[in-house]
Amino acid sequence: MECIFCQIVSGKLPTDIVYQDEEVIAFHDIKPQAPVHLIIIPRRHISSLVHLSQADLSLVGHMVGIANQLAKREGVAESGYRLVINCGEESGQLVPHLHLHLIGGRRL
Ligand code: AMP
Ligand code: ZN
């Protein structure tokens, strides 16, 4: 059984996709914590930060670059925003597929 974010990647789970390219997909968080709450994921399944290889580091750089672009598009680049990656149970990571939260649009 594919993880929930792999199901989004494969199109089995319809989602509000706001950006996609060969490496990543970004969509609206289903339970937003702020007026702007996007999730940026790699298309390839990587469980979490601890499972990143040296070769994956450029992928994470790409995810951050896309998050910055989306922050501009969403109008929070000037007001400020937060990028979060949870890793592991005690961090609150619920979905076992690496993802970057882009949160903004209110004082955090
Ligand atoms: P985390 O706690 O870091 O694992 O965050 C997982 C995030 O994914 C949460 O903010 C959820 O609201 C969000 N989420 C879970 N399922 C979906 C979905 N089907 N579509 C969009 N966001 C989702
Ligand atoms: Zn996955």
C-alpha cells in the first residue's frame, strides 16, 4: 500500500496541487494551521530526513527554493513565513514521506 503522499504523486488521491515539476509536488495542507499552509514533497518516496542520502541533499535544496518561490506567489515573502520539516515520532511527523511545510499569513 502506497503512503498517502505517494498516492497524491500517483494521482490516486485528488489534491489541490499548486506546483509540480519533475522532482517535487506542492499542494494545500488539508488541515491548514495558518492562512497559507502548503506542503512540498519529493515525488520519490523518502520516509524522513534521517533517510536522506548525501545525493538527496540537492533535492532538499530544490524543495526550499520552490518553497521560497511559492511564498512570493502566496504573498508572504515580505510579511514572513516558516518552513518546517518534522522528522520522527517525537517531532510530530505523522506522514512517513518527507515533506516541507510552508506556513504564513499570520503572526506565528
Ligand atoms: P506532519 O505532522 O509533519 O507529518 O504533517 C503532515 C501534514 O500533512 C499535516 O499538516 C496534515 O494536515 C497534512 N495532510 C495529511 N493528509 C493530507 C492530504 N491528503 N492532503 C493534504 N494534506 C494532508
Ligand atoms: Zn510516499
